[in-house]
Amino acid sequence: MGPSGTGPDCREQEPAAGPGDAMRAALSALILRQSVSPKRMVAPGPGDDEIRAIMAMALTAPDHGHLQPYRFIRIADLARERLGFVFQEIRRRAEPDAEEAVLQREREKALNGPCLLAVVGRIREDHLKVPPSEQYASVGAAVMAVLVAAHLLGYGAIMLSGDRVRDPLLGAALGMSEVEELVGFITIGTIARPPSPKQRPAQNDILSTWEGTPASDGRRG
Ligand SMILES: Cc1cc2nc3c(=O)[nH]c(=O)nc-3n(C[C@H](O)[C@H](O)[C@H](O)COP(=O)(O)O)c2cc1C
């Protein structure tokens, strides 16, 4: 019985065969999700309908107060080169003596991977009930939802940032407002070369059970 004595403890539940099987199969597939470098991707990326499905999934992110503290900007194919020049300009300003080969690599970073989505955070610092930490949690959940949706559609995806996302030049180029921040970019594409399977950390590192007694390790209080 569970802690209240009224129901089964979640540790005791046996997976039963039934309608939940399809969901369990989906979960097994999702647990295999891992990030795929843009260099391992080729075209095509998701089409318009798939992007809509991915955004529908993003909108399932938990969102305290319905503040919608995130939005996505799809970078049009024709705008990728322009984005590359913005990357180059950021590098050039930071490193005025940078060689052309270095600048070219910066430009090329904007071209990697078939589909590019900018992730924009819209955090309300002064909200009376929902602190920024909860809003950032919502942004992260939306990012994960996009990665999961891409994976379920059979694509590889990855979230990348880098120092340049905090450069005002990039935010201005993408038409972001002063109160918005660029969290990074999600690249989505067809997996050409799958990455080697990833070993995840032990579950004991992230799950413990509190039995109702104070911890005695002195971490708090
Ligand atoms: C907001 C955010 C920004 C990230 N930026 C980078 C980055 O710039 N470079 C990088 O190598 N990984 C970055 N990562 C981590 C990768 O997206 C990815 O999680 C990591 O490579 C582990 O892969 P996995 O998703 O298969 O566990 C970022 C993750 C998040 C959530």
C-alpha cells in the first residue's frame, strides 16, 4: 500500500498488459532520445505540418500563470546565410584580428543542419507570483518538448547556445525586444550518422525517497 494506506505504492505496481502498452512503447522509444550534432544531419528537416506538431508539443510545457515565457523563431532557409554574417560580425567585433578562416567557420555555423529554431525567453522578472526560476523551468520544458517531438517524428535534434546568443547584435538581428533573451538554437534534421548510444547517469543520483524524517547530513538548517 502507498503512504496513505489507500492505494498501491508506485514501487509495487506491475506493468499490466493493456491500452497503456502503446504508451509504454512510446516511452521506451523516448528514453533512447539523445542529442544529435548538426554535423551528423542532412536534409530534409521537418516540413510545415511537422513544425506545427512540434510547436503544439512545445505548448504542452508546464507554465505557471500561463505567462508563456518562451517563443520560437524559425530561421528561413534563405536567411541562414544572413545569420552567418551576424555570427561573423559578432566574432569580428570580439576579435578584430581574426583570420578569414576563423570568420568563415563562424559563418558556416549558421548553415549546419536543415532546420533551425531560435529559442527566445521572455522572463518577467517582477511577476508577483511566478519567480524567474519557474519561468526558466517552463522554457526548459518547452525546449525538451521540441526535442522529444522531433525524436518521435524520427529526426535528430540538439539545443546549442554558445557565447554569441548573449550578444545584443544577434537579438536585434532576430527582431527580439529588449526584455527578451536568446536562449539558443534548436537544430532539427534527418540523422545521417547516428551518434553512439549514450550511457545515462545512475537513477539513484536523481531519485531518492523521503521517509518523513529530517536528513542528518547537515546540508540544510
Ligand atoms: C540551454 C542549453 C544550451 C546548450 N548549449 C550547448 C552548447 O552551446 N554546446 C554544447 O555542446 N552543448 C550545449 N547544450 C547541451 C546539449 O544540448 C546536449 O544536452 C548535450 O550535448 C547532451 O546531449 P544529450 O541531450 O544527448 O544528453 C545546451 C543545452 C541546453 C539546455
